[in-house]
Amino acid sequence: MPNDDDLVNRQYEIGDLWQKIEAGLKAAGKDLNSLTLDDLAPIDEFHTRGRAATKELADMAKLKPSDLVLDVGCGLGGTARYLSEHYQCRVRGIDLAEAYITAGKKLTERVNLSDRVELNYGSALDLPYEDKWFDIVFTQHVQMNIVDKHRFYAEIARVLKPGGRFIFHDVYLCSGKPPLYPVPWAEDESISAMVTEEQARSTIEEMGLAVDQWTQKVPDSVKFFKRVLARIEAKGLPPFGIHLILGDNAEDKLRNHARNLSENRLSVVVGCAHK
């Protein structure tokens, strides 16, 4: 199996990503010089349940303006921008897909949040930050591409201040039938590094993070995908949406993810832990 960085780059590195985003925004009738977070939401929320999940996690984090937050695997920076705008906190985001960071910086500039949101290219397995630096660390749908779970969670624990909170939203393997591919994070099994809820929770706790909340969100997630797929069937793909990232087989990925959840092949969890 390739190393973790190779896994991520194989799946997520996209040529001309900014050009696709720019063209999609224009096709959707958006003014690139007057963008809002709501304008960006169709592509910013690259995770199950979209903006609703981000809001839920933000409420769980009990953010304050004085907090320094890290979003590990930030993608285009959508979560970082949402947290900063709505809670006035400072947010750092890091992602291994350089095209995402390049496009994300441009989007951050367009919504006038560059003074509080900083996006950086780098590895979740070697975070370029000092020990005990962040009040809160977020991650959404990231660990599925990371083989070395121990190092992933150890790095998160390292950069958290004592008493700091780890807020997570992730997809895990069930013990029944194997998942169907492709899915949004993997074209096939070779690019996916799935573990069960029990394995993930054990590793998180081994790294010195005490789990305070662990809540399955499968029914809500299934409902979300049913609504998304129904809209696609009725109206087709919109000019601006997550399919710009997912590629030509976007519908297959979404349908498989929905089936995996409905058929108890995968589960979705939101949770909180503290150091």
C-alpha cells in the first residue's frame, strides 16, 4: 500500500481546480468580486450533510473569539472560513492537496477573511506547528485516507493545549459487508484506509485524548444523500457543486456512499474529545 501522502495526492490532486471553480461560480451567476460564504457552500462543504454538519460541530466546540483553531485536512478551507466568520476566531487550515490550498486561499481573499484564516500546504502526519498551540482542532472526513492512524491522532494531541478539544466528523467501517467503490474519498479500496469505530476510538484514546461524545449520524446522513440524489435526478448536476471536485463519476460516488450507509457497510460519527 502506498504511504499516506501518496494516498492523498493520488485521490485529491486536481489540475486546473481554480479554473473549474471560477467557471462554475460564473455559470451559477455569482459575482466573483462579491462572494459570500453561502455562495461557496455547494463546494466548501466537502463532507456528509454539508453545512448542517459544520454548524453542529461548531456548536459542539463552544467556540470563543479568543480561540485559535486548527482544521486538519481543510480542503478548500470551507470549515475554516465558516468558523472564523461566525465565531470571529482565528483559524489555521492544513491540507496535503496543494491545488486545494491554492484555490482555498483565493476563495478566502474573495470573502475578505484572510486576516483571520490562514491555509497552508502540509501533511497531517507532520503538522508544522508548535506543541500545545491550539485551543481546538477540527477534522472532517480525513482519516479514511490515512493509514497511520496512530501518528495522525498523536499529531493532533501534540498541538492541542492541555484541556483543548478535538472535534471530529468521520466515516468508519462496519463489520458486515465490505463498502462499495468508488466513494468521495476513494476510487477503489487501494486508496481507502478504513477502520471500525471501535478501532478509531481506541487509537484516539491511546493518544491521550479522552472521548466526551461519540454520536452516530447514519440516519441523518442517509436522508441528506436521498435529498441530494433526488435533486440531481430531477434537475441534473448544478453548474456549481461538489461534483467539480469529485470528477466525472461524481454521481456514482454519491450513490455508493448512500448505499454504504443504508446497507450498514459504513457508519458516520460526530464526536468530541479533550486533552
